[in-house]
Amino acid sequence: MKRLLFATPVLVALVFGAFFLWGLNPERDPNTIPSVLISRPAPVFTLPEVAGTGVPGFSRDNLEGNDAPVIVNIFASWCVPCRAEHAVLTRLVAEEGVQLFGINYQDEPEDALRWLNELGNPYARIGSDIDGRVALDWGLTGVPETFIVGPDGTVLYKHVGPVLGDAALRDFTTALAQARQAGMS
Amino acid sequence: MNNQILFALAVMLTSATIALAVEPDEMLADPALEARAREVSQQLRCVVCQNQDIDSSNAGIARDMRVLVRERIVAGDSNSEVLDAMVVRYGNYVLLRPPFNTLTYALWVAPLALLLLAASIGITVIRQARRTHEQPDELTTEEENALRSVIDTQLPTESRQ
């Protein structure tokens, strides 16, 4: 009993030490918000096209029965990081041959059209979410956000903020490769 | 005079800080429903500002969430159904008061458990410290004899003068 009592401070110190080690890990971002959507079916929605883009709008049905994972990107013409991310997404589509769907968040169709005309349109489908309601269903915390959706309509991965920088891009392409392998088997 | 100016200033400043984020066009016509919406909104975390409820946040997403809360209340949802609808989208994270479930037992129970642990350690230590102050055991006959022999030994008589 006495020995146990002497061991207590050591045990307490160990527990606290482990906690601090976890807390001080530079890889850990305390601002990340856990997503509940991962491994769950994508929300049900229907979004009209953005007039003039020449690509159709889309709904939940379009996320199911694809032969490969699809990337869903929430963007807006007024969102500055989206502009930076646009080039990355364009390259992903060109190099990986992946299908990219866009949710145009709280954006006037004319503004979105002007933005796409200026930067190019890598999106196979764009849905106009003017009131931002569908984005809420996706658990949006801020534009841009990018999801990988499996062929069965399950959300596999979520990236908050622009897919920019080596670490973010590496994580994203790894997740995409995993999603594709899962789809193959 | 000075006091009056100070008072006016205080009123102006405080009324500016408590100015509501809820804008008139969001509000429901029915005061009872609006009151419920306010109550629900105060339990929901703004996902952009993180430590503010959506009722007092000016963030765009907070506004969208308030509108959604009101729509659901008008559609006949109970307060807890509205909260559940938000949890489906954003997880328990969106609740300012974490629920009591298997994931949060540690959160709720840890303070109490730590308090009990600290108290039990404290009590044991105090008890042990007290025990040493108790009456020492009686002397054994052997010890008593030894003591007596010491006491009975004649002191070397010094020259009494």
C-alpha cells in the first residue's frame, strides 16, 4: 500500500507528461474542427447550374454510381484563397484525370461566370448555392473546402481551406490515391 | 455634470457592445417562436469564431445557421430536434454544452475523479501523520526493568557542601 502511494506522483507525472507531449506536437492543429461527414453518405441536395458556364448543376444522385472517386469543391468568386487554389485543382484534373464538381457558395451567377472565364473552368459540374443552405448540409466552416466522395456516394476525405502547400497537397493526393484503390477492389 | 457625461458615455458604449447580431429581417413574427430560436441559437457554437454562440456572432455562416434554426422551428421542430439537425451537420462540436455520452465521459467525470484522488491521497497522508502522534506502545517488562535499573542507579555523590 505504501509503495503504491509512493508510485502515485510518478504515475501522475507520467500521465501529465504524455498529455503535454500530445499537446505540444507541432503537427497537431488545435483549430481543426472534426468533420462528422467522413465515412458517411454525402448529404441529399439538388443545385441548379450556374447560368452561362455550359456545365450542368448537380445533385446527390450525381455523386453515386461514378466509376471513380469525385472531388467536390466549395468555392466562391469573392473568396481570395479559392483563386490561389484554382490552379491546383486545374492541375489535379489535368494530371490525375479526376472529376471535379463545384459548389458555388453564396455567389452571384454573373460573378462566378466572370471568375471562371478569367481563370478557366476545371469543373465538370457546378451547382449554384446562392443561399448557402447546401453548404451548411456539408458542414461548411469556411470557403474553400474540398471533399473526396467515393463511387458509392460516401464522403471519404475533407480538406478545410485551400489545398495549397506541400503538406496539404501531399495529404490530399494520398487520400485521393487511397480512395481510388478502395474503388478498384 | 461630469457624472452625467460619463453616464451618457457608458450607456452609449455598452449599448454598442450588446447590439444584437440578429438582424430584423431574420426575426420571426411570432414572439414565442422567436424566443425559442434565440434560446436554441445561444446553445450553438459559431463554427468560424469557435467560442461564440451563433446568436451573438456577426459571421456570415452564423447568420445562415440562425436562419436555418428559425426555418426548422417554424416547420414545427422541437428545440432538441433543431439541435440534433445541427449536430448531424457539424457534430457535437457545434454544441456549446457537450452532451453526456460515451465519448465525453472522461470530460465530465475527470474533474470529480481527480478531486476524489487528491482527497484520498490527502486523507491518507494526514492520517499517517496523525498516527505517529498517538500514544506510544507500553514498555515491555524487559524495557521497564532496564529503565528502572538506570533510574535506581545511585548518582555519583558529589561533595555536598
